[in-house]
Amino acid sequence: MRSGELARRVGVSVETLRFYEREGLLPRPARTRSGYRQYEQRDLEQVRLIRSCQQIGFTLREVKDVLDLHRVLAAPERAGRLKPRAQTRLLAAAGRRLTLLDEKLRTLQKMRTDMAALVATLEGHGKPVCPVSRKAVT
């Protein structure tokens, strides 16, 4: 598939694909005789993985680490030769992200609880409660 099709299917711009190439996140694709970039299904999957990592807050450097580890783990003969330093760095980054995600989930759950209480109050099913102090409003 060409750049435009890949970009459309993943929801990014063609410039984003070129940026990923320059940054080493996406391998340089083969070219057609007329010079167009020719991407494969694996490139589509890789861009989706990059976007998923970004959506959960990984920096591009951390995405590179994820991709490197993914390449190693995808080839079992290389998995045994994983550099401990790279694995430790990736594990630390993933652990930090997991902590941040847990914090965001707690915040979102509290916001949801507060919003549900507000909806119930506005529908006349609950007693008015201050969302900050949680005290009944009289």
C-alpha cells in the first residue's frame, strides 16, 4: 500500500509516516519503480503499535524501546540475547506508565462517581450534594 493509504487506514498524516521513518520508528519501505513508498501489512501494524504507545503516554524514545523489545521477543532466537540494560530501562518506563495509568483511572473513576451523583440529583433521584465537600446541600 502507498503512503496515503497507510496514513488513512491508521489515521495519521503522510508527514507523520515520514517522521516515523526519519526517527527510526518505522523501517524505510521499498519503493515502486516510479518512486512511491510501498508499505506492507507489518508496517500498518507497526504504526498502530506506535500510535497505541503514544496514546497511553509513551514518549517517542520509549516507543523506540518498546519496538526494539518487540523485535527481539518476536524472534525467539534473539530473545535470549536481550541486553539486560535495555530490558531494565524498558521495564522502568513501563512501570512508570502503569503507575500513571492507575492514577488516571482513579481520577476518572472519582469523576464518574461525582457525575453519576450529579445526574441522579438533577433527575430528582438523589439529595443535592456539594461535589467538593460531599455535604448535603439544604
